Amino acid sequence: MEIRIISDIKQFKQIQDDWNILFNLGGYSVFQSFEFNYYSWKTELSKNKQNILCIIEVRSKDILSAIFPLYIDCRKRLRFLNDKHADFCDFLINDYCDFDMILSYARKKRLYNSVHFINLKDDSFVYNFYKKRDVNNSFIKDSVKYSDLVLSEGSFPDNYDKYKSKNKSVFRRVKRKNNNKSHYLLSKDKDDFPIMEVNVLKERMIKLGLRSPNFLDNNRLRLLEKLFNSDKLIISIIRQDMKIHALSFILKNSDNYLFWISLFDNSQMIHIYNYILFMEAVSGNNKVQISFGRGDYDYKITNFKPDVKQLFAIFIFINQFDKVIFWFFDKMSNIIKQIYKSILR
């Protein structure tokens, strides 16, 4: 077994073909694709000069058997590339390998103080590797939830058996309220990235107080454009005449779609309307999986009845003291969040 750490973007680009082969062998999400990781580093993470690229490549008899898409952040934490915005994180693996040994090798080559692996599904390699081990100065915790559903080929919403008459009547009401607006699906093959419309709707959301002033900065917009031009992302848009009312960036991998980032104005139920028309459009002739990503938001769960599932996080520290300090502040942060949520209610 040969282990190599990739630490510059030229080396990163050189493994694209091998990465794609490994990616196509597994049932990975777009967040494990070469494009998502490469452009996340190039357009966003590399702008902070304190971040260190730390992709670990494992080969057996010159055949790529595993990729660990990682970096070390400014606080010396080993993390997945763009984990803050990747709904699901994992390694790409085609053959068993001892990750403890690989981490030990990486630690000798690159100095980091802790390991922070977040947004792990229960079937991810990382979660299943560590849940069976008693690793010193580590702990596993439940993280946020995510949700998805599978639509059969056919007419939405009749192609999903969890929808009762009440749900269907809500969908009809939403469509009636917005039937003077048109729906468009933009893709790389037919369209240019609609940067002007994105910026118009972004500024409108900020002025309405629906998003913070730093929402969708230039680095994030460059990432979205790169993913769109790489055919990893499509855009669902609602317009009325020349005015844009809603826009969703949707990551796609074959017949799997994930609502990633959404923009919308204060038109009544416009966000839900965009979701409905997108699901109608993609499921008419195909069985598809629709993911609503991280967060068990009420409007998603109540209206669309997806299956809600748990994500996990794994933390490993160099000593017991660091573990206890992190655990304490993590608990305090969760308590404060719960208090804040109860006040908002």
C-alpha cells in the first residue's frame, strides 16, 4: 500500500481521472465528486492562506483504492473539504484500508491538533469505521438531521404514496396562488449561469432581512458557477414577466437531486411553489430521489413528508484535556441554541 498526501492544486488537478473512476464505482453524493472538492478548494478554501490542502491518496499496486478529501484549517483541525457547506461527507474507498494507520502517517507529515469529521450518514465509511472502535480522546455525537424521499415515475404528487388528500390540496392551493408565474430549469447544455438574476434576488433577500449581508459572497458564487458549468448543478427558477421571484441551486448526480441553496422573495408560498414545479418536472418520466439536505425544517417536513434521518459527527483530540474543553463548549453552545429557539417560538 502506498500513501501520498496531495498538498497543492496542480497535484490535485492531476488525479481528476482516477478520482472520477473511484467516484463512479460507489454510490456517492455530489459532495464526494472531484468537481465539488476541487472547486471548493480553488474558489473558497484556498483564499485563506492558513488553510492547508491535505488530500490523502492510497494506492495498491498502482491502482487508486481510496481518496480522503481533507484539509487542515487555520485552527489546525483536520476536516473534510468544504464540510460546512457539504451536506454529506465521506471518503471514497474501493478496498478496505486501516484509517487509523493512514491518520498516523498524515500526522507525521502534516501537523494538526484534532480531527473534526461532520455530516456523516449512518452508512458512511467514516462513521462505520469509528463506531466499532474505542479510540482514545474521541467521541461520536448525533449531529443535525437530513431528509429525502423517492418519487416513482409519474405525475406529482400522485407518485409518492405518503401524500394524503390534505397534502395534495395544499399543493393545488399553492399552484393556484402562483399560476401567473412561470417555471424554468436551467442547465449547462442550454443556458448560461444567470449571475445577474442571482445577484438581483440575493440583494432583494438581504434588503427584506431574509438573509445576512454576507450571504452568497463572490467566492461562493464562483463555486456555484463552476459546478453549473461542470454539469453538477442545475437551477430551478420562478419568474413573472422579467422579474425573478425564486431560485434554487440543485446538485445532481444521475437521478438523484439535492436542494442545496435557495433564494426567494416575499411572494406568498413562492419557495414551496418552486419545489413543487421542480419535482413535477423531473419525476414525470423517471424514478428520482429528492433530497432536502440538512435540517429538519418544518416547512419541508410538513409539506413534503420526506424520510427524516440522522447525521453524525466524530471528533478526535491529541489529549484528554482538549477533548473535555471541546465537549464543554459544544454542550454550552447547544444549550444556548435551544434557549434561542424557545424564545423565537
